[in-house]
Amino acid sequence: VLRLIGACGVTLTFMVVVVLLGPMQVSKGQSYFTLFGGTLFFFHFLNPVLSFLSIVFLTPGKKFNSLAWLLAMSTTFIYSWVYTANVLSGNWTDFYNLTFGGKYFLIPIDILLLNGVTFGFGVLLSFLRNLFNSRLGEKVQK
């Protein structure tokens, strides 16, 4: 389950960079791939891809259930509330631009969306892992 939690977290990181932060770089006149350069390549691309592949192909054991999916989104749930509290209190700038320039009414929608997407990643990764393990088990038994 810990591997699933990690895989969901870094998959979300990858998707935030691809869908949100990459286009934001372009709007600032920079390259879309700025956030994939240098050591950020490992953090924003290689780690998420390897984690995804690892959970699907290299994690044996029992099937993940709905409790595992909820645990998979636990770190995102905690971070989203910490992020929101710090942005609203002025301790942090909204560096993900989730308020789209100060539209704070969007924060609850963002929290629901990010947590829902993370839950979806948990379900998807679990499904793919369970599918691969069941197919592998069939081949081993033959």
C-alpha cells in the first residue's frame, strides 16, 4: 500500500506539471519543458514514470481494495489542506496558481478535483496491477 501511496503522489506531480505548470511556463514566455530540465527531469518525469511502472509490473501480492485507494489519496488530501491554509493565511504564494490569480472561491473545487484525480490514479494503478498480476499468475500456473 505504501508503494501505491507513493505512486499516486508522484503521478499527480507529473500530471500537475504536464497539465497546469507546463502551460503556465508557456504563458510566461518560457519553454513548456522548463520544468523537465536538469534535475527536475528526475522529479517531474522519470520518478513518476518509474513509480507507475513499478507499481503495475513489480509489485506482487494481494489485490488492492477500496481502503488502499483511500489511503493512496491520503497524502494529497493532507497536502491540499496544508497548501490551502498557507495560501489563505498569506504564508505561501499560490505557486500552483490554483486560484487563477486570486479567485479564492475556486479552492474547494481544486481540492475536490485534485483529491478525486488522485483517487482515480489509485483505482487505475490498482486495476492495472491486479490485471497484470492475475495474468502473470495464470502463466505461472500453466
